[in-house]
Amino acid sequence: MKPIELQHLIIQFLEQYQDDHDAFHNLPPIMIWSGPGIGKSSIVRSVATELGIDFIDVRLAQREPVDIRGLPVPDKETGTVKWFVPDEWPRDPKSRGIIFFDELSAADRSLQVAAYELILDRRLGNLYTVPDGWYICAAGNRSEDRAVAVPMSSALANRFLHVDLEPDITSWAAWAFANKIHPSVIGFLRFRPEWLFHQANENLERGWPTPRSWERVCAVLKSTPALPEGLLFEAITGLVGATAGAEFRAFYSLGKNVSDVAKMMRNPTEKLIIPKQPDQQYALCAAMAHYLWQGATPAEEKTLLDGFFRISLSLTSDFALMALTDALGTDENRQIHRERCKKIFAHPQYAAWRKRHGSSCEKYREDRK
């Protein structure tokens, strides 16, 4: 399943609750399986953020059983035991949110047993009941990924809706633009999507390519601009491995030869220089989408939109559509997506753009209505 499909599935489950308050007693909890670094928790958290609901992230491998069920305290007066249930569990019957049990497959059996009742029965004996507005899901790594993985009991496994999450460059690129990932990283992975997540022949005890490690490459590029290039790429190799690091270095070096994209977008008299090499065209498109929405005022935004269309009309249709798709983002954040669609499709140059780049672009627009 692709990340965007997982988001839609969880959203559908949560929206069903609006029409049926008993839904959470019938809908199965989701168990998300994937290799390390795919972004399982980020995907679920983004759903909560979009819907404006709460999110509780429970890293089971870092907990003890008492952190789940609570602490038993003897009552000398009655000769019984009272339980102090953790205060992180939601109490407000009107609240809504997601309780996310991450690293479930890395938790030992005692922790899995402690979480069992809360995940499946939505309660802890007679001590606590999860409010109806809260959905529960979990995630873990697969044993074949050489990550820590403790076999799940059949009783627990049989209650989940299991989802295998696979990396997807389209979903990742949309997320990357929304989170201001460095355009060189986006352009490279657009050009070489097989490096988004790559385990074959990699030393999995060192750095290797995952969405998470590429996000950290972005952080290195942004936070250490004064580093000598050799040292910079030693750091990047330490994050994504030698082979991916060497290819990214070559792409990054070529990208420096692409004319200043921001200058071409901001200055209508600047000469347009469209590269012929595919890797440089990927870099160009990523930079266009990156700079498009960075206008601080309406006038600056209009200038950038004008520049975006000026460059797009000089591209081949495949790259023009890629730039448009990246510029619009996805409907993950619906309000932002709608606003961008309105601005782009109402632009005076959109008609010329559509005429040049064909019916496939119009189909894309119709699909987004």
C-alpha cells in the first residue's frame, strides 16, 4: 500500500465515526508493516494534524508493562490493591484522536500482552475505557529487514487489519515539498527513485537510503553550507551509504550548472536557459516547485507564478506536468491544495500552458475537482 492510500484509509475510518458513534467498536485497528525509515509514524501523525485531532505516540519498545496498564498500589485499609492508570490516556468523552503504538514488533512479549487489551478491547479491565472518539493503530518493522522483531501472538495478529507500507516517490515528493526538503534531494530522487529506499547490497549496520535518511541529508545541506564539499559529502555518505552518496554528489554538482531558477522566476527579462540533460531537468523542476510559493506578498507570489508559467511553457510536456503536480502538492492538506489549484488554474497563462502540453494536463485538472 502506498502512503497516500494509507492516509485515505485511516481518514475514512475516522470520518465514519462522524456518522456512526459505534464505529470504533466495529472497525479493526490497523497494523502497519514496513522497513525502517519509511515514515510510518509521520504518516499517521499527518492524518491527525489534517483533521485537527489529538495524537498520542507510544513507543512500546521504550516502555515497561506498568506504563501501559498502570501501577498497583496496596491499600492497607481495605487489604486490596488499587491501580494508578497512566494519565497520558485520554479521558474527555468528547475528545477525538489517534493512539499510535509504534515499534510493536520490537516490544517483548510482556509489553505486547500489556498492550493487548487496550488495543483490541479498548479498555484496561474495569479501570479505564478509551473514549469513543479515539482510533487505535500500531506499526512495526518486518523481520526480513534485519530490524528487531519479536513474533506477535496469533491472537493479537488475528485482530488487526494488516497493511504492508511501501515507499512511493510520488507520495514522498508531495510530502517533501510540503516540508521544504532541499530541492536537490527531491530532484535527485525524482531522477533516481530506486534510491528512495534501497536495502540490496547495503550495509544495514551503517547508513543506507531511506526516506528518513534523505530527510537528514536535507538537514545537513541546509545547516552546514560552509562545509568544504569533500567533507559535506562524507557526511552525506554516512547517512545514505557510499553508492547513493556518490550518485547524489554527481547530481548535486551538475545541478550547480543549472541557471539560477529563482532569478529566472522573479525576473521576466532574465534569459531562460533550459537544460537538455534529464538529470538537470529534474533539478530544474524541483527548484521551480520549491521556489513557487515563497513570495512574502501577493505581488511577489504573482511574479513567481508568472515566472513558473514562463519556464513551464519552454519545457516538454512530461516535465511541465511534473512541475505542475509538484507545485500543486496533494490533497493531504486540503485547504492549501484547493488554494493552490485556484491560483494556478485561474492564471492567465494556464490556457496557453494547457494548449501546449495537451489533454493529459486537463485530465489531471478534472481529477482534482
